[in-house]
Amino acid sequence: MSGANGESVVLLSGGMDSVAALYETVQRGPVAATLSFHYGSKHNDREIPFAAWHSQKLGVPHLTIPLDFIGRHFASDLLAGGGEVPKGHYEEESMKKTVVPFRNGIMLAVAAGFAESKGASALVIAAHAGDHAIYPDCREDFMRAMGDAMRLGTYAGIELVRPFIHLTKTQIAARGAELGVDFSRTWSCYVGGETHCGECGTCVERREAFQLAGLNDPTEYASTGPLPARPVATAN
Amino acid sequence: MSGANGESVVLLSGGMDSVAALYETVQRGPVAATLSFHYGSKHNDREIPFAAWHSQKLGVPHLTIPLDFIGRHFASDLLAGGGEVPKGHYEEESMKKTVVPFRNGIMLAVAAGFAESKGASALVIAAHAGDHAIYPDCREDFMRAMGDAMRLGTYAGIELVRPFIHLTKTQIAARGAELGVDFSRTWSCYVGGETHCGECGTCVERREAFQLAGLNDPTEYASTGPLPARPVATAN
């Protein structure tokens, strides 16, 4: 890590990947703060309390930044005002509707400014090898350009750190278990109901990750029917 | 311009550069919307009404996005909670205090998401040849990386357009006058009082621009003492 005080800020949604990334980062060095965003999505109210819970457990200050304008002025089925969240595996046509335009760009930019104002040197995001290429702001070339922009656009030269970039979601589940993460206190489901639905794209991935990692899945699902076959087109 | 509907979104602070850039862009093609940000600075309340005024005059929808979290969680003398705005020319040590960490990164990222959600193809910013290298997020290498991130991170491949990148502020004043811009309805002063102070870094630049362009300066200044000598270190 370059410049500033050597501390990290961790982007923490409250999902299993970012919670595991927090535990990983705490093992590697000091963490200045964790940062959640409330952008008006259906599942924000479910996942952010878990982000706060893990931060408190690890003694790291946690901050939630509201991005209300996204819900008011941007169009997406992922948002509370949008249509129904599609079921089954991620696929180009159905999941395109869940895109919040340039969400990662916005969250990384705000977090970079926050990290600089805290004197931190690095910003940690739980991007991983299975991130979906249908979201342009999850792709490698975007991440590289955005990392350059953050480093060049800050005095501290904030570094974008992706500890899980070479891991699959299954490997993250395994690594999280090693680190002692209580995955029952993480949230994935995009529907945002009382329990995980078990059928939306993120629930399917969550169930698969625990299953393939050979871990007990502590999640309560509304539906635990057989997992759909993985489409040939889906990488990872 | 690439992809989408060929329309532009224009970043419009209400200062003389961005207002001139709006008139320039309207001449070149369709404008989907103008976008202002209220990030809690002392002069936002002065400049944004001018942004709205020019948009309405040109028949372009105008939107102000509040970025309240910057005022609450970021540290800078430019913000209402910060210290006094320094007087005189921009210089490394005094003006560093007016930096809002990664402000351009945050504004560009939010605007890129907004532009994509409006189906626009391009985002226009009034960056110019005199932008101050003390702000890392005004530098050319940052702008290039951020432009890449916006293009790569959106379905539409949003293009970052800088119509004035090769002009000085003096040349922008001259171009704006040609385009019929009423500069009395633009705001520069960082102090954000009833009238322009005439002494802060942005006021000094504004006064110089009109003077060097040989234009009548329609601005009411609280102080119109002699302009300070330009420091040797300042480019442009």
C-alpha cells in the first residue's frame, strides 16, 4: 500500500463476499472504517444491519452513506420502485434489468473520497472471479481504469485492493469459514423479504457456494427446491 | 459520440465555465439534461440558481443532486463547516485546504450513472487548460483514467467530452460572450456572500479573465482593489 497512514477502508454491503473481505483485511492490517451504501434497493435494509454487526464485532467504525438520488432518478428493477426481481441463474437478458447504472463507479468514487478524508491508503472491494460480465462496471477493464482514476485523483494515491479477485464465490465461502465468519449474519437475496427467497440469482449462487464448498449453509430460505442447472454461458 | 441516443448531459455548476460549456454544447447537438451537485459548499446556494436559470432559458431539464454526505463526513475549508476560504491567487499551500477529496471523481461517476439512465451518450464537463494541478482530480491523467472508467463501465459507453480543454479561462470568457452568455448570471466566488468578494482565488481569476479578454465585467464585487501579481509558479 502506498502513501498516507497505511490503513484501509473496506466496502461492506453485508453480503457474504464483503463480510469475508473485511475479516481478511483485518487480518492483514489496520482498517480505518467500513462503508455501506443505501441506494434504495429492496435488500439494503436487510444487508446493512449485518454490515454494522460485523464491524462492531471487529471494533471498526461503520458508516452508511445514503445515495437517495439513485432511487429517485435512476431506473432499475433492483430498486424499490422497479419491477420484479427475476428468478433463476444470472443471464444476459433477465439480469440486465437489475443493473443500477454505474453503481460500482459511484460507490468506488464516493468511497475513494471518504478514504482520502480519513487519511487511509487503500480501499478494499470484494470483487471476485465470478463477478458477472453482464454488468459493465464489474469487468476487469473497468476496474483497472477506475483504480487508476482513484490513485491519480487523490493526494494519498488511494489504492484499489481486491483480495478475492482470483477466488470464486465457493472459495470465498471456504476462506470466510476459515476466518470464523458467521455467515448466518450475511444477506444475499435481491428480493429483500423476511428470509432469503432461495430462488433469485443471488440466492442460487449463495446456495451453490456453500454446497460446492462442502459447508453447512446456515441460511433460512423460503424455498429450497433443487438448484437450477448452471447455464453453459455462465462463466466461473 | 458513441452508442445510445446521441444526447449529452452537461455538468453545470452555475459558474462561468460550465454555463459557457452548456451554450457551446447546445450549439453542437441535443442536450438531455443539465446536472448540478449540492455538496454543502459555501457557494452552492449562490451558483445553482444560475444553473437552473440558464437551463430553463435554453429549454433543457435541470436536476440538482444533493451529496449531503460530503458535508457531513468529508473535511475541507470549501465546505460550510470548514475554516475561512483563503484570499489571493491559487497557490499550493493555501488552496490545498479547499480540496474536497475526489470531488470530480464523485461528480463524474454520479453523472455517468445519471447519463446512462437517461439514455445519453456523452457527459460534458467544462475542464479547461487553466485547471489547477494542485487538485489531483483536475489533472489530465486522472481525467483520462476516469473517462476510460465511464466508457468501459456503462452499456452506452458514455463518453467524457471536454469542449474547453484547450482553452484558458480568458478564452472561455471570450467564447461565452460570442455565444451570448449573460455572465452577470454566473457565480464564481468561493466565499458565497451576497456579492462576489473580489479577493478569493476564484474571484481573482474571474476578474482577470474578463480583463484579459477585453470584456466588460458585469459582476458586482465587494472589493475591486488591484489584482494581485500572478505568482511565477502558477501555470497558464
